[in-house]
Amino acid sequence: MAMLAIFLKTLPFFALIGLGYWAGRARFFSQEATAYLTKFVFYFALSAMLFRFSANLGIAEVWNGRLVAAYLWGTFFVYGIATIVGYLRKQSTEVTAIEAQCAVIGNTGFLGVPMLTLLLGEAAIGPIVLALAVDLIVFSSLIVILITASREGEIRLGIVKAVGIGLLKNPMIVAITLGFFWSALRIPIPGPFNEFLGILGGAATPCALFAIGASLASKSAERLSVAGWLSFCKLVLHPLFVAFAAIFLFSVDAFSATVIISAAALPVAGNIFMLAQHYGVAPQRVSAAILVSTAISIVTVSLVIGWLTAV
């Protein structure tokens, strides 16, 4: 019954994704319109939501070293599995890096933040923000370093500098950092400004989900065997090994463990496709992994969250 209740609660989120997918397939919503909607969510709505969350929490309330260690351990373990399998299939370093990224980086920003906050309560915000920060800072940097170093034959100071600048320009990282800084100053958010952030941040959930669906409409499901393997890594292995690390290795508290395991169960992130396109590395493969994992996650995410909340 618990799993059915969770499924019914997650259904509206995936229904919004489905609506966006229909709008994209029917060409009611063009690729250009999807790109601008995604930009609005990324730079404005989601940033407002994250700033408001972090400004009302503070880094001292959010930081959990055991949680970060568990999430990193579980994620790197699956990243390693995907990397080894990629090399065994004689893939290049660039393609292997992209596949490993698909295996561990989920749609935490656009789907995870709004959905898990609603399902698990506002106390879930802290652990979600930490998981998102690890994804953005560690793994988004790692893939750029691996691809660039593979092409240039070495890791130059310029690569590290470019990665650093990229992180500073990421609106989600900027929003979280500024929010924690505001909280540290212990300055109450003025009423009108708080209302402004609430209204703008409120647009993040429906717009982000619609944008996910509309972007999926332009993706194809080629190379289904690879897409199936990467979806298995992301939807099954990633939450499994994060759970093992959180419960048995680092003794993370039950609630925080539930949040990061649920975050690990999310489907492949859409921004990996942007990276694949930007570098010209297996974009169709990434496209298929996003499409397949999102479709399957309608069931698997509910199963994982339902099992965790019933334990």
C-alpha cells in the first residue's frame, strides 16, 4: 500500500513530463521554445528556489560529512563499474567518460529537488542540496577534465582554470552559495523579496518537468542495449551502492539515507546530453539513455521511495 501511495504521489510529476513530451512530439512546443524554457528554469526559477532554501537553512544545518562520504563512495563505485565495462567494450576514453556520467548523474535539480521535497518533506532539502552539490562540483568537473585531457594528451593548468570558471558560472552553485552566505550573515529575508523568491521559485517545478518532457520528444532511442545497461546502472546499481555505503559503511541517519538513496534512483540527467553535444561525444547514446531511464523510472523511483519509507 505504501508503494501504491508513493506511486500515486509521483504520478503528477511524471504526468507533467508526459504533457511536455506530447507538446514536443506534436510540435506545439518547438525545440527552440524548449531551450528557452529550460534556460528560464535553470537561470531564474530553480535558482530562486535553491537560494530561498539555502538562505533559510544555513550550511551548519545542512552539512553532513557522513552523507557526503556515502554518496561519493556509492557514486564513484558505480562510476568505476561503468568505466571498466566501457573499456572492456573497447570504447574511447571520451565515450567511456560520457557513459560513466550517465550511469551516476541523475536529474536531481529539475526533478529531484521539487519531487523529493514534496514526498519526503522540507527536511529533505538539506540532503538533496548536498547531493546536488557533489554532482555539480565533483562529477561535472571530472567529465570536462577527462574529455579535455584525452584530446590534449595531458591535464594542463588551463583545463583546471576553465573548470573553475565553469563552476562559478553555474547558476545553481551560485544560488546555493549566495543563500548560505546570506544565512551566515543572519539577515532575515525581507517580506517582499521572500514573496518574490517564492513566486519565481514556484514556477520551477511545473516548468522544469514540462521542459524535461519537451526535451525528451526530440531524443531517439537508438542503441537500446547500451541505453538499457546505462539505465540499469543509474536506476538500480546507483541507489543500491549508495544505500550500501550509507547504511553499512558510514552509518548515515535513516532519514538522510532515505533522501540520498532516493536521489540516486532518479533517471539520467538531461544536462549530460548538452555536454555530449558540446563535445561531439555519443549524443545519440546519451539521448537514448535519458529517454529509456526516464520512462522506466516512472515505476522504479516509486518502488525505491516506497520501500525506503516503509522500512
